Amino acid sequence: MSTAEVHDDGLGRLGLLASAISGRALRVAPGEPGEPAWTDGRVVFVDADSGPRERVAALAVQASLLAAGSLHADVVRRLQRRPALARRYLGVEGHRALAAIADLLPRSVRSLIDAAVAARADSPAASLAAALSREAIADPPHSFGAIRARPLLAIDRAEGSAATHQPAPREQRGVLAELAEDDDDGTAVDFSSPVGGGGALGRLLGHVLGVVRQLNGGGPPGADAPTHRTRAAPPAGGHPVLSHGMAERVEESAVGVQGTTYPEWDVHQRRYRRDWCTVQEVAPRPAHSAPPLAADRYGLRRALLRLGTGFDRCQRRVQGDDIDIDAVVEARVMAIAGSAPDEAVYVENLRRRRDLAVLLLLDTSGSAAEPGAAGHTVHEQQRAAAAALTVALHELGDRVALYAYHSRGRSAVHVAPVKRFDDDLDALVMRRLHGLVPGAYSRLGAAIRHGAAVLESWGGTSRRLLVVLSDGLAYDHGYELACGAADARRALAEARRRGTGCVCLTIGAGTDADTLRRVFGSAAHAAIPRTEQLRQVIGPLFRSALRSAEVPRRRGGQR
Amino acid sequence: MSGDGVRTARLDGVSAARASRPYYVPIANEERVFKAAFRQGLSVLLKGPTGCGKTRFLEAMAFDLDRALITVACHDDLTTADLVGRFLLRGGDTEWVDGPLTRAVREGAICYLDEVVEARQDTTVVLHPLADHRRQLPIDRLGVTLDAAPGFCLVVSYNPGYQSVLKDLKDSTRQRMVAIEFGFPPAEIEAQIVAHEAGIGHDAAAELVRLGQAIRRLETTGLREVASTRVLIAAGRLVAEGLSPREAARAAVAGPLTDDATVTSGLVEMINAYLADERS
């Protein structure tokens, strides 16, 4: 099945209708001209040249067949390579399926039902029995389309093999359980995010828009990136920097000349490897030029406005919860002295103090160079999102830092500070951002641990948020996908336990939802095809991540 | 400020704004449960999706029980003072002004906190002594503790569909409540409700309900808010004003449910499939 764009010719818009009738995510795509409509269980193919009424009827019949269980593999297997039988079956079962959900169908489709034929069977099996019998069965009308056994069975097999993961219970789990997420098979469902892979919006974007690529199996991620050919190649996008020991750069003191070591979770041995990874901060090489800072290009400001604000007790307000005694005394004195008193004599609790530090962690490993949706590479889309988030958060008065990372083995996890917390947001930041070139691998766990450490040391606020922009492929030398997923998941849980909210964003990459869930665990995560959709997911995501970190933060008594 | 989000409906016969019972069709045993809880002085938690009839239910109950209904729309800046009351300055003197909760406690009214989880947790804690056997409201600023007058009933509502909710409503608050769950009514009853409320024919209402039910089936594929009975009634009212069902549904159903252009166009296709272009 092709997952190509299916909504460019207007047919894609019918996906919602097909989904409503079938009760499952279903898309509509153009079939061959003149060919009867058919479905593979995921997509309904209808003749794009047919009239609107015929299209609706054709997709409604196919969706009804799916809703009524008419295309169950057990039945379809019997129809394989027997087109005449399939037609007879459709002649009965089509009417039965439509009648079974008649209450849900538009009036125009209900008129297709032949009640007498529908009454001949009460189940798909009964329709099949009728089709196998010698009874006379009228040919189904053209709008009923056809049943194609082979694609249906192929999809059924694919879904069967993918359906081995049972979602975890959605109730809140404790800190220990959170840290032990990798004790299960790595399929912990995102319970904190309404828009994560398992969330409603995530599914909507994944299924209805239908533009998320699938991860192609075989070979390590980013294996086609040129930087993988030799480990001796100079690091792309940055060069190792020796610390200049500048006292004013407080954040630099977090990392020594030799880098900082972090533990790594060994999923096979089920223990931490101490001081296993070395993270070095490397200065990013600025591009010669970069597009100017676009103010709120993706409309993120509004979504982020109310996040991470604390209450301020404001005095001398014209309204409020309590009387401001000092202001009242002054007002009385002024009144007695004969001048007009100030009426602002109350104390009001106002939610206006920004109390949020955000560190954005941008994946610049080789796999980000892969082409993504809308003709841009994954890197370009993630870079645009990082820039938009940085600008929006900075303008709102939040403390924001942007770091990029990639790795070449455990001793060379390179993290490039594009903007540190105390850097100004200026053209140089944008040039540094545009100077990043994707390459090498992704030791995600170490990057997350370093990002969280920087955030905790230099964020300086009580609310902290770590945002990982990544395609979710954690892979490095001696750090295969399963290891990487378990380690990244644990690193996120560690950060959350220390009161740092974690958000993971995948933009334009084709990583499938299961893989993302394995890597990001219960962190708030969302996979969106285009940067333009960031606005819709960012508010709920950030809010849910901040909330999930609230409890540990309070319990830990940290600032 | 103290009047923010507060609406009072007098239904006590003295200044009855409503002479007849607000239209409400019972779906299950919710009326019996509510009246039993009321007689026992228990607090009530109404759970259900937005626009399914929680507020209307409560208006009908307040009418049946002959109590005033004081409604507070909760929001995340709602403070304890907004509920309980505050001192204001009048000339050179301070004057205490009751908040809606205090007024309900004194008068023995039904106090309805709509979307209670939107309120901050330190605000909802003030409800605890009121919601359990004590039925008392301590007012720190006055240094008094009020006993709730007979007939006082605390009712809170929330929409469990919102993710934040389950986490935010503290267990200690939840466990002081009797819960009544609401859902959208069955198609036949919903068509009856839409026809009555919008003043349109049963057939036109039934087609709107069919569209609404189809949209609700999309819940599993991602539409976060589904078409509530309220939006169907709104569409029906536009039809009653002479708009075609399609025009009405585009304005009252598709528009409010989403801002996403792709989803909107999908909804418009559904509306075209389910509804007629002209008024029947």
C-alpha cells in the first residue's frame, strides 16, 4: 500500500466520513478510473472521476463492510482467487452490512439497502453460506464496488504481527515505576500527553492526514549518511573546542576540558554503566548567513503564553482578594489632607511572573538528513521548529537555551551550544543554528542527561522543561536501537523524577509510533508531519510535561 | 470581581424567573440519584462531556427541589476570595461582601461549580469541610465558621475527556462526592431534545443527530471534541431561522469543533453527505 499523499485531489477529505462510518481510521484515495471501489482495510480506493454522490455511496459501502465485520480475514480467505464467489458474497453481505449500521448512514446511502436481501443473512458467515449455495443472488450494484481478498489479507497479516504490544494501564504510576519503564517491553503508552503518539491528536495527524512515512527496516538509521564512512572524519557541524576558561561563561564551567561523563543504562544487564559516556561541548560553526529571526512565524506565542507562569502578589490594585493596608492608610491620609485619594488599595494575585526555563535539544545525527515531508529534510523542519520555539519562548520572557547533539561512540558525544541560557538571542544564534550539518550518530540518552544537567544547574527557575527534537532513532556504536531506546527512556524518567518536564517532538520524520513510544516512554511526545502543525500540539504537550514534573519537584523539595 | 462568572437563578417561587420546569429528558436514574443525595446532604459530582446536558439537568433539579441555583464558572485564576467573599472599602470603612459560595451556604441554595478542575487546588480545598459530614464553611477573614443552611447542596462538574482533569481533581475532593455520569443521549431521545429545543421537525432533528453520532464515532480517530447535543441544538436553531441544514451545520458544528483546515474540509464532506442542501 502506498502511503503517498492521498488528500491532494479532494478525495482525502472524505477520509473523515469513511472513518466515521467504519469506526476506525480509514483513508480515501483515488483508484483506477472506471474501476469499482475497493478497500485494503486502511484505505478505500474510489474512482476519482465519479460524481460526488457515487463516491460517497461507494466509500460508505466499503466502510460499512469494515464496520460490520464483513471483511474479516476468516471470511476473506475463503474468497481468495474466487472472484465469482466474492461477487455473490458482496451481493448479500453488502446489503446486510449497510442495514446493520443503517442508523449511522446518510439518507442517500440508506436508499441503497435492499431490505429483502439484507434479511437473508444475519452474519458474514451466513452471507458466505448463501453465496456458496445455489440460490439466485442478484449482482451487487456498481456502487458496492468489489472485494479484493489479497490486499485485505496482506494488511491483516501486517496488523496481526504489529498487534503484539498491549498498552500499559493509563493510571498514574509512581516514580519507581516510571524509572522502571524499560522493565516492560518498551511499549509504555504515553499517559500524560493528549497529543502523543497514542494520544488523540497524534492519531488524528498520523492517520487522517496520512503523511507520516514508515521507517524502512534494514540497516542502521542514518547508515547512508556520508559521515558514517569513517570514524576519523572531522565532526560535522562543529569542531572540538578547548575551554577558554572564561569565568563569565558560567555554563561552560559545567563541562571541563575533557568533557563530562554520564552513566548509561544497560538494558541487557539491567544496570547502569558508570561514567560510560563522555559529553563534550563543542562550539558550533556559524553559517555565513542565516535568515533573520522571524517573530512568531508559526503562531506559537499564543499557545505558550500561559505556560509556566507563577502567581505574583501585586499591591495597590483597584481590585483584589485583600485590602492593602499601606495603601489604605495613605489613601485615608490623602483624603483627610483634602487631596483625591488613590483608589488602588487592594492586593491581587496575578498570574504574570514567568517562571520557566526551557532547554531545546536538537538531534543533528545523520538520520536527520533524510528527506521528510513537504520537500524538506527532517533536519530543516526540526531546525525551523527549534528556531520558532526559541524565539517565541524568549519573547515571552522565558529562559531558553538551544543545544544540538550527535555522537561518534560513547567517548565522543558532542553537544553544541547554539544558544546558552545567558546568551542574547541575536543573529549569531541563527547563524550558529544554520551552520549545523547533520552527521554521525545519536547517543540520545547521554545528550538528554547532559541537557537535563545544564537545565538544572543554569535554568534558574522552579519550572524546567527539556524539549528533545529528534526523529527518535537512538543509535550509536555499541548502542543499537533497543539499547538506545531503553537508555533514552530511562534518561527522560530520571530528568522527570528530578522535576524537569520532558517533551519529545518528531517533525516530518517517518519513525513509526511504536518506535517513538519505545524511545520516549511516558514523556509527552508528538509526531507531526509539518512544522506548521506545531502550534496545535505545543500547548497541550508543554502543559502535560510540566504537570508530570510537578509532583516529583514538590516531593523533592527542589527549587 | 466578586461577581465574576457568577449567575444566580431564583427558582424559589418568590422571584421565580422560570415558571415552568426547564426541559430535561432523563436518560437513566440520574434524577433519583440526585434527589436522594440532596435529601441526604451529600455533595454531587457531575461527570460528562461538554454540552451533554449537565447544567440543564441541574436547573431541572433545582426547579423540582425548589431551591435557588447559584452557578460559578470556574477558571484557573479563581481564588478562594472569589468563592467565599472579601472585604471592600466603602468610604472610610471596610465592608464584607459574601462570595457566591457563602451566599449559597447562608441561603440554603444549590451551589454549582462548573468545570471545577479549572480552579486552582488551593481554591478547591475550601470545599472540603462543606462537602463532607461537617457541612461547614470556615471564613478565615471573618473568623467565623458558617453551618450550611438546610437545603444547601454543593454540586461540581467536570469533563473527564480533558486529559488534565483526572490528575487535577484531588482524590480527597473526589471522595467527598457522589458521582453521576452523563453521556450523550440515545439517538431517538437526542432527536426529541434537538427538535424541542430548536423548534424544528423531528425528521430534520433526526438527520442532525445522525450527523452528530457519526462525528462521535470519530472520537477514536482523533477529533478531540465531538459534536455535543448543544452544537446540534445550535445547528437546529439556525435551521429554524431558515438556513439550510448544510449551512447551519457548517456554522454550528464544523466551525466550533476544529480550526484545522484539513479536518474542517473532512467535516464539511460529512455534512454534505448527511444533510440536505435545502430546507425540507
